[in-house]
Amino acid sequence: MGVNISNIVPVENMRLEDLNGRAVAIDAYNAIYQFLSIIRGPDGTPLKDSYGRVTSHLTGLLYRTVNLLEAGVQPAYVFDGKPHELKSQTLAERSERRSRAREEWKEAISEGDIERARCKATQSSRMTNEIAESSRILLTYMGIPVIQAPEEGEAQAAYMASKGDVWAASSQDYDALLFGAPRLVRNLNITGRRKMPNSRKYRDIEIEVVELDKVLKANGLSSRGQLIDLAILIGTDYNPGIRGIGPKRGLKLIQKHGDLKRALEAINESIPQGECVQDIFLRSETSDEYSLEWREPDREKIIDFMCREHEFSEDRIASALDRLESEKKTKLSKSQVSLDRWS
């Protein structure tokens, strides 16, 4: 889930076309979880092949990545490495919530409550080694860079953005800002009309861009370190926050006292692991061993993998790949016309 600072973060909406020609490092697990949650049957059952293997993530990755490439975006997917030991409690709590949601989904199915079943199903999505590996295979066949992070995928994506190798990091979580991403792109994989949780209402979801400098300036913070201190007061994936402190109160404490240590002294509280969490966000392990090279999709391998191995419709997969080839021809034609004008 990451830290919740949404109500103090200024955002700007943008169109997918505004990312034309820009490279974006996408938190792969974050994106895959979105596809696993959203792409399901009416009762919440995920897409599966005849062997019982979940395939919701594959259809999401294929079609959304095609959309990104058509719009001129250069996506690179960053996969998580080994999580920090301080995250173990959060991961255990998430696993418990997913298990509980799965049981409640089964109950709703047996009671014929389709609406509740779908709601609970979206909360029960699990990442498995098979899902992660099949995602890597598909992306590789599509010619998309796949990067392995030593630790957090968001930290690696933020590092790549801070170096200028990509224009932005992409995730639903704001943690990328804490890890130092100068820009964060949200909703890259879930634009459109979406049903609100536990409601019959729908809302339009647009791509958002958040700039670290603007976040700091809007909140009177002088450094990323202060933003990290604020997050620690609220609570992060690595530490529980102080009860009763949300983003606004936490912000006032950091503005008044300057840093986490003095803010905690002022309210007579303590966060024993605070310095360690600061270090995670400021000095998380990252890697320079990655290549940002976008290649032509291997049509034959994609069709074999998606259709013969995972039983997708060959016509539909071929149609998506045809769109990419058509887009490429259009761009080449425009480039040739431009060159002819100078000849």
C-alpha cells in the first residue's frame, strides 16, 4: 500500500499522449497486482487457462503495454528483489488480509452475492513465482526492458529516474517520492471508468504526474528527508506510525520542529526503528546493471506463449500485434516524409 499522503500531494492530470517519446520505469509488481485485481469475471474469478493457471496479468500486460507503445511511451518494468526485514510485518498482514478476503469471496459465491464476491475477490490477489516469471517472459518477448531490483522495485525505478535514464517512475504508491524519484506517474495502467470499492458509483481515473520538488514546496518542506520523516510519523511499510497522527498533523509537527527526532520529543513518543527506516528510503540498495533497450516484438514467440501455451485467442493476440506493426509503419512513413522535405 505504501505511505498515504494523497491529501497533501499536488497532482497534475495528463494524457497518455503527453508521455510520447518518454521512458518510464514501472513498478512491475504494483502493475501486475492491478491487473490481477481488475481483470476478473463477474463473480470475481480470475482468468485462467485449462490447467488452472491464472492469466489475468498476461492479458493486462499485453494490451496495456501495446497501448503504451502505440502512444510512443517507452516502458521498462522493474521487478522487486528481496524485501527488507522491516517489511516482514507488513507483508504478513497483507497475506492475512488476502486470505481472509479469499474466504469471504468463497462465502459470497456460495450465497449468490455476486456484487460482494467481486469486491472481495479484488482484495485476494496473490503474487506467485509463476505469475512473476510468466510476466517476465511475455515482456521479454515483447522487446520491453525487464530490470531486476536488488531490493524494492520502487527504489530502483526512483534511482533510474533520478539519474535521468527514465523520465519518471510509475507506481500507485507515493513511496517512489520517498525513494527520490523526481517525478511519479500514477494510474498509468488503470485509466478509464472504474467502479468505486463497496459502492455502485463509478469514477473516471486519469493519469497523474507528481513532482517531488512541487510536493516539497507546496508543503513548506526543505528536503526529501523531511518528507520521509513525515511519512515515518504517519506509518510506512517498514514501521507503524504514531496513533492519531495523519498527514496534516504530521506535516505540522515536521514544519514546526524540523525533523523526526524533535517532533517525537515534542509529543513524548518514540519510533525505535525510525533511523533505520530513514536509511531505507535514503540509501536503499539499487543497481546500475540494467539495459534500457527496446527491441522489436517477437511475434511468433508471443503468439506461441499466449495462444498455444496459455490458450488465448490467436485472432485477438494477432490483432494487438498488428496494431503495433501498423503504428511502426505510420511512424516510418512520417519520418520519411520529413526527410524528403530536406532532400
